[in-house]
Amino acid sequence: MSELVRLEQVERRFTRAQSVVRALDGVSFSVAAGERVALVGPSGCGKSTCLNLISGVDRPDAGRAHVLGLDLAQARERELELLRRRRIGIVFQAFHLVPHLTVAENVALPLALDGRADPARVRELLERVGLAARAEHYPGELSGGEEQRTAVARALVHRPALVVADEPTGNLDSRSGAAVLALLEELVRESGATLVVATHDARVAASADRVLELADGRLVAERARAG
Amino acid sequence: MLLRALCLRPALRTPLRTLATLFGIAAGIAALVSTRSASRAAVEALRGGVQDLAGPALLEVSFPGGLAFEERARIAAAAPAVRALPVVDELALCPALDDTLRLIGVDFAAELEAGRAALAAPEVLRAGTPLPTVARTLAGEGVWIPRALGTRLGLAVGGELELVLRAQRVGLEVLGLFDPPTDSALFERVVVLQAARAAELCRRPGRATRFELVPRGPLDAAASAELTGELTRELRAALPAAWRIAAPAERASESAALVDTLDFHLDVLALVSLWVGCVLVAISLATSVVQRRALLALLLSLGASRAQLARALAWEALLFGLVGGALGVGLGHALARVSVDGVRATTATLVGAQPAGRPTLSWDDVLLGLGLGAVTALVASLLPILEARRAPPLQDLRRAHPELLSARSRRRALATCALLLGLALALLQLPPVDTYPLAAIGAAFVLQFALLALLGPLFDHVGRLALAWQATTRAALVLRLAVGALASGRRRAAWAAGAVAIAVTLSVAIATLVGSFRASVDSLVTQAFSAELWIRPPQGALGGPVGTLDARVLERALAVFGAEHVDPYHVSEARVGGASVKLSGAQFEVLRREGLLVAADGRPISELFERAWSRGEALVNESCALRFGLAPGDRLRFEVVGRAVELPVAGVLRDYGDSRGEIIVDRARFLEWMPEVGPVNLAVFLPAGESVGAARARWQAACEPDWRLEVYSGAEMRAGALQVFDRSFAITRGLEGVAATIAVIAVLTVLFALLRERAAEVGLLRALGAGRAELGLSLGLQAALLGLVGGLLGCLAGLATGWILVEYVQVQSFRWTMDFAVPWLGIAETLGVLTLICAVAGLWPAAVAWRWPPAALLRGDD
């Protein structure tokens, strides 16, 4: 299988007041096309930083990071924009829906940014996530689970090759979280996309093809799913 | 602790916002302090000049055209308790300064004997002065000038001072330099010489401008008052009724009253600037509250009461007000030094060219600036306090979603607007208080509040429109995001648009007033200056009459052009019901054929002059007619040179020259009363077929070599009048600039606040692949929409306010009507330029947003 993501000795540092925090310290791994990979570890271990790098939202300070054939350290901003716009879908822990766009408009947002319109695709996804009846509602009128389902639909509307999800169930109760997770996995599988998930949730880790364990910014363990 | 945590530290962390808030207050205070300071300098120069010269003099006796020096004995006989000191007092043009100097002729020996030290007498006659100098001074062979003036002109003892007096060039030897007893502004521009010589130079040989009556010994205030009363009775009984007997201060009082009226209007304009600044401060403080919502919510959760928060915000506003006020006072004082010449130019058109006063900063200015700054900021703090009261406790903080106004709220806002419009109309029906149009100005302010009441429903409507279309294409998405952001932050958007609207209202109102004024002046001068050639004494750079024409000039003009073509114009003063008005004399016989000026009722002007000439009637200007309730056919009673006169009114003329009012009589009648008062200009109506150039050449050939005259064609006079107008209103350009700056700052303040509120959204859009173009367009569109909406409303309100200024404020203050002219091109330019500037300004927050790392935004980092 071809590699969609390859990180080699990647470092990412943040300066806080007078000290330097190494959020990632020489992390190396790869993700093949069609894989479902879970990043696990305690809070502050670097999971979100890793996902931000993979999704092209951030750049490494050292090392090499290739995503979908693009060297993230060398890529121009425009190339990263197009990467995020057309080939990557992101699901955030805090949902991050645009409050003054309707549900349908939020889902269509990636297409609209790319100058495209596909109402049928939007309708299809809304039906799949069970929000067809809420298409004209605003995020402020939805429950947490409904908001995250909207975010899942948005992440898939443009048929991305890679879906990145940062703690997708972190702000949800267990029942809603389970529903959202199942929906995400189902839709990703159907679309043939690759999924990388950062999570505390053991169920999420359990359903992944491979689990990468991070601690203090380093990759400390890697496990494949049995069977 | 609460003040420090909630207000002071955030203020230090956002230096730009802090500076914007301080600027809003400082700009308004500076405008007010500078205009007050400059006007006060002009008034003090008027009053101080009189008082410094008069010194201990209790009364002065005068007559238009002067009193013979021999009359001193008559006055002394009637008032033995005082010394009668002759004074010759005339303005002369100093070519080196291109400005006026005051020529004062005194009897040095009498001055010394009377103990008046102001005008060089002690220095002229002190023991150390060389005898030849003393002798030459007493013989009138030269002048003494203040040492500072000598330095300024580069003149030492023995140098020659060139002046133009009664249109003639004179060169005077400087015999001495003296140090004035005070630092009054008068002594920056005074020239002193022997009275007899001064009278000769002024073409009134043997005549003093006035006699000043000085007590023979020192008196306290009570004794002075008693003596003054006694003297007045004695002198009125003994001297001719035509002679004026009054305290020296009265001479300046009426001129000062005219300047006070101008001062009032400048104060109103400055207060409007302060109002605009107040709006900016309100927006700045309110958006800062928005940015501190999380902190406010936390404090509420921890047990702070809303009253405590409100008090902290009020203290914050007060601190801003005091600091901003202090900055404004300093800036205003600096600006006053720049604007004093502008004010002087305006007062010159009212009361003639006067020496400049020095703007000073008084404790009153400081206290006014600090007080108004504090009040402005406290008023402005109502908005942020209201905003803070809406902040929920931390547990309930939710992201905003579009809130549309309920039907009830919309109706309430529209009803408020209608009520305020009704109040404005009611205020317009009220009369002025004295000549101060307070009710009309109040109506203009009420109109602004009516406009503000409309903003909520307006943005609500914009929001509803935005929600009606689907954002499925990139262009529609960008527009949708922009409009949606404004609709979501409807209150903040309304604030910014409100600030823009008020700033545009100010600009358009001023442009309408000035445009209407200018159009009226242009129309009037086209007809007023219908004579082909004009001859007058030279004026300084600031304009305004400097003396009168010598009798030889008039004789020569009559000889060159013929009496049937020359209209000499004389000016003096009369009293109607005790109030001072301008009295002028013109050649009705010429004007009944040639015409000049414009009739208020539209009748042919020659008809009015024919009637006045043939029946011996008078004409009045519009100000006089409105001030005293006169109409054609009424009988006008007035007092001139001590005698009561009654004349029918032949007609009313339109002009803008003198808001006191003007009575115009035939020149022959004028000269019966005041034979020694020379003309201030000559209007020459050329015979058919003669060109202006040929006439000018003829005149130049006939002039004496030492004459200094200004000779203009009618077209040049018209252009000159408009130039004076434009110069007088230059100060309003500055106020328009202040308003535009404040509008842009308000828009930027709100955009940055909205941007910070929407940081996560910006991060999201960046994460989803939005580029610079989308961000820039969205924010630029938001800014342009704020500018456009505010600008449109402001234009409407500005036109209405301008109409109030033209139809009510102007008429009530200055008592003449002008044509209402809408500056459509100027308004379109203002709207277009402002929208463009706002749109471009919106790129700044876009550029800032572009630099924010999307990952940090999504994390919620500051």
C-alpha cells in the first residue's frame, strides 16, 4: 500500500514565557492509504500537535513530514491551502462550526471555498448523519452530538483522501460519542479514505488498525490490531 | 483590585485601542480649546488694545471725522476735574509685515503730565534721551516703536518705517525704541508719534480722533465711578449733542459682541467634534468589554456584583476622560497658535483688521478640558456598562448565533425614531435665545439620536437579507460570511456604523452649510460687484478695511471718470433703539441707473435706488430688517452723531456683510451729518465701450507717485470675496478631517473586536483551506458595508442637519437668508471615498488575521 503520511524525526517546539516546550521530539511514523490509525497518550503528549502537522495546519521545526506527496516543511502556503481544501478533512474536538451559517452551509463550506457546489452531495451526507431535517438550523440550536455529526459531514463532503480527527468524542457523552465514532468510521470506510484519530477513548483505539502511543512528545509504542 | 484586573491591565495590553480611546477624547477637547483660545485672543486684542491705551482715562469724547485740537480748551472748561488728552488713532498698512499697525498720535508732554506711561512719553522725555531726539519727536519728525516691533522689522534708531496711510506711502524715521509697560498684544503693532504730525499724515490736519479724559490724581473704583457719572452729565450739558461721550471700553464692547457670536458658532462646531469623539470612545470602551467577556463572566461567577463591574468600568472611563482631556488641552493650545490667524481673518471681515492677540492657556481652559473630557467619557461609558450587564456568568457562556430583533423591538426602535423626529421638528419652532439658536442646534442633535435609533433595525434587516440566500459558491460564501459576521455582531456593527454615520453627518452638514453659504455669496457678489472698476486703500494679508481714501483720491477719480460714473461708499455707525448698526452713504444718483446689490423681494435694484434717491428714503439690509422688524414702507428711527433721524424704508437689500444691520442713505445726506468721514472704496461704472484695461491705465496715469491704492476689476473683486470666504471657512476643513479620521478608527476598532471574537472561526476557515483572498475580501467587505451603511444614513441626517443650519441657525444668528444648495457631488465623493477607505482599512485586520497561526487559533491561544 502506498504511504499517505510519513513523518521522520519530526520536531515541533513552542515558546511559553521564557521556556521552550518540545511538543514533538523526534517522532517518526507512517500511515498507509486506507489505514485507520489511532494516536493515544495522556494530555499534553503531542497528539493534537501531531494531527495539526499531518493536516497541514502547522509546520515542523525539524525533521521531514510528507503528507499526500507534499513536503510540509518546504511547501508554499498556497499548496498547503489547496491540500487542506481538497484532500484533507478535519474533525475537531470543539466542533468549530461557523455559528452564523446553517447546518447545510457548514457542511458545504469546503466545497464553497473551492468554488464548487454540490447540493446533492450535501443532502446525501446530511441524510447519512441523520440531520436532513435540521439542514436549515444553526449550530446554536443543535446538541453536542448533532454538532459533531455536522462536523463529520463537513469533513467528508469533498471526498478527501485523508481524514484527521482530534478527540472527536472528547466533548460528548459516551452514548453520543459512540454514535459519532461509529458514523465516522462507517463513512470513512465507505469513502475509502485514510483516518488518523487522536483519542483518549479506548473504544476508538480498539477499532483502529494501528495504535501509536505518544508520551512527552515521543513515540513510545506501536501496536497493530490483533487479527 | 477589580479596577486593576478588569481595566488597567487590559488597557496596557491593548495599546492601540487605548490610544484610539484617548484620541477620541483629546481630538474633541483640542478642537474646543483651540477655537476658544484663538477667539479669546482676538477678543482680548480688541478689548485689551482699548484698555491698555486708555489706561486711567474715565471717558472719551469723539466725533466721526475727528475733533479740532482747539476743542480741548472747551472740554477742559466743561470738565476741570480731568485733563483732556488728544489722541489720533488710525490703522495703517505695513508692507513689510503685510499686516496692519496702529498709528497713535499723542501730546507727549500732556501724557507725561497726566502720568500715562503706556505710549512712550516717559521714555521720550526722560533725562537720558538726547535733546535733539526729544526736540525732533515733539516736532513730529519721526516715530517711536516698541523694541520688539523694531526687532521684528529689523529696524534700529535711524531706520525708516514704511507705512501706507489713507492710500499714501509714507516713510517715517525711527527716533526711538521703547519698552512697553505691559506685554499686551497691542504693543506688538503700535507706532507712536506727535499728535499734530499724526493728524497730518491721516489727512485730518488739526483734528484728533478723540480726547481722552484722565483724572488729575489717583482714584479708587468708587471715586472713579462717581466722577465718571458727574463728568458725563456736565459734558452732555456743555458740549454739542452730536459729540459722543462714552467710556473707552464701550468702543470695543460692540465689536467684541460680534466676535462673541462667531465664537459661539465655533464652539458649537467644536462641541460637535467632541460628540463625534464621544461616539468613538463609546465604541472603543464597549468593544473592549466584548473582548473582556470571559473575564467579566468569570468575575460574576466568582461573586462580583454587576454594580461593582459597572463602577469599575465607570472609573476606567473617568481615567480615560481625564488623561484624554489633559492631552486635548495641550494639543488645543498648540493648535490655537496655528488657528489664531484663521480666526483673525474671520474677525477682520466683521470688525476690521485688528492686531493679533497671543493665544494663552488659562486655568479655565484646563478645567474645561478636563471636565468635558471626564463628562464625555462617562457619557460614553453608558454603552460599555450596558454591554457588561449583558454578560452571562461563565457557566452560561455560549457562542452567539444570529439573533434577529423581535417584531416588538423593531416597532419600538421605529417609534423612538419617529418620536425623536417629532421632537426635532418641535424644537425648530422655538425662537432663538437672544441671537443664540439653541433650540435649532438642539434639534440638530436630536436628529442624530433619531438616526442612531434606526441602526438596530437596519442591521437586523441586513441580517435577514443575508439569511435568505444560500452560500454555495465562493463569491456568495465570502459575502455571506461578511454579512453574517455583521449580523451576528449586530450591536457592535451598529456602533461602528453609528460612528461612521455621525462623522458623515457632521461632514455633510458642514459641507451643506458652507456650500449653501458659498453659493449665496457667489450669487450676491456677482451682482454686488457689478461695477467694472474698484478703487480702495490697500488691505493686509488678512483682509478687512484699513482706513479710508484721501479726499484727493476721490477728486481725481471724479475728474478722470466723471461724477456720473463714480459711486463713493462711506461707512460709519448709527444707533437703532440704542443698538449699534452700520450706517453707510452711497451715490444713489449713480446707483439708480447702474444698480448694485440685490433686492430681498426680487424687485429690480435700480427701482429701489430710484425711489430712495427721489424721495430721500433709506435702504436697509436683510439683517437690519429682520433684527428690527422692518419692511418696505415702514418708518425707520435711528440716531446718528447725536441727532434723531426718521426716514421711510424704500426697500430691503440682500447681503452678508454686517449682521448688526446696515442702513444706507444717499451720500449727500451722509456727508451732511459726517463731512469728514472719507470713503472706504470707490465703485466706477465705466461708459459703454471702455475696457477695464484702458480705464485702469487711465487711472494709473492720473495717480500721484506716492499713492498706494488697490485697483480691481469687478471680476477680481468677486474672486477676492470668494477667497476671503474660503479662508474664513478653512477651519471647517479641519473639522471634517477629524470626523473622517474618527469614522475610520471606529470601523477598525469594531472590526478588530469582531475579529478577536471570531478568532476560532478564522482558524477554522484557514484550516479548511481559505486563503488570503477569502479572508481579505470578507473583512474588507465587512468594513465597506459598515462604511456604506453608516455613510448613507449619515448623508441623510447630514442633509437634514444642513437644512436646519441654513434655514434656522444661520438666520437666527446672523439674520440673513441664504439659498439652500445641496452639494451632491461632494456628498457622493464623501460616500464613495469613505466606503473605499473603510474597505481598504478592513485589509489591516485581515493582514493581522493572516499572520495568526491557524493551530493557535483553534487551540484558543491569545
